[in-house]
Amino acid sequence: LLKYISYLKLTKTIERNEILVSQLKKSFESGGKKKAKPEELVRIYDNLIQNYKELQEIADENDVENNKVVAAKGLSCRAARCRFMAHSYSNNKEWANALGLLDRCTSHIGVAKEHHLDCLNHDKAEISSLEQLQKQVDEDRSFIKTKIYLESLEQNTTITSGSLADNLDLYTPSFADAQNLANFPPEFIPISCKPILFDLAHLELEFPSLEPEKQKKSFWKFW
């Protein structure tokens, strides 16, 4: 009796959370002023994953088919959760983390599809929703890569001070686009004063021979 009541409670909770997800998804995709935040959808999907996990724990072990369906739905929730987590990172301009989560979402979608197709009476609506999710993931990935490219262009255009010869440690095409490879004529650089005349005259100087001095020293050494 307790298991039956817990089962009913979990199924009703799952239905409620799925309704919340559908409403928040509509608000998120609409893009209005009161658009739902991705963190809200992540929280609801966390609850759904936990609900499906608890449902598997209280389910009958002999009911293999029902356990397969519950596991497949849990994997579908994990895939959708990864996508909205990627949106959360994307809003903070953490592009690398967002792309990594989208790749993980793609792998979750593949595993969830295999689990759904493994069921005897698999739900076609679930498979179509996973295919739709994959399309959305591909669109999100393209959007993030476009943002990364635009940011790199902005960084390249901002680094234009000086010439290429002055910024050899920077890899940017902006200097070539501006045709600013080197400053010509070169700028004058102040240097310390140097006795140029004495340096030139040093080559013409003839110094006296030191051989007599060397011989004197060797004579006194002998004694």
C-alpha cells in the first residue's frame, strides 16, 4: 500500500513538473521581456530527474518494460537539462563551458534515443522531441561559435596601436589590414654621448713596444 501511494504521488508530481516545463519552455522560446530564465528550467529538470530516480527505486523489479521507459525518460530530462545549463553559461559569456555542455547534451540524446527504441511500445512523441532537441542544440552551437568569432574580431580591431614591428608577440591581422607593418622613417632614440673622434683615432695610434720592460723583469727574476 505504501509503495502504491508513493507511486501515485510521484506520478502526479512528474505530471505537474512536466506542465511547468512546457510553460517555461514556451516563455523561454518566446523571447519576450518576461522570458523564463534557463536556471528555472534547470531546477525543474533537476526535480524531474530526481522523481524518475525515486520512481525506479519503488518500481517492481520484475516489470522490466516499465523500468526501461522510466530510465529513458530520465535520460531525456538529463539531455534537456544540459541544454539549458549551456544557455546559463552562454548568458555569462562562458563559451567554452557552454560548448562542452552542448556536446554532452548530444551524447545524452543519443543514449536516450537508444533506450526509447529498446522499449517494446516506445513513445514516438518522445523520440520526435529528442530529434527536435538535437536541432535546437545544433542551432545553439552555431550561435555560440558565431559569438566567439565576433568577439575575436572585436579584440583584433581594438589592438591597432603601434605597428607590427612593435607588437611581434601579438597574433592579429589588424596590422596587415591597416598596412602598418613598421614606422618609417624610424623614430629617433636618444642615446648616451660617445667620443666618436677618439674611437676613430684609436685605429691610427702607435703604442711603444713593451719588450724592454719584459726583459728587465725576467733579469731580476733570475737573480
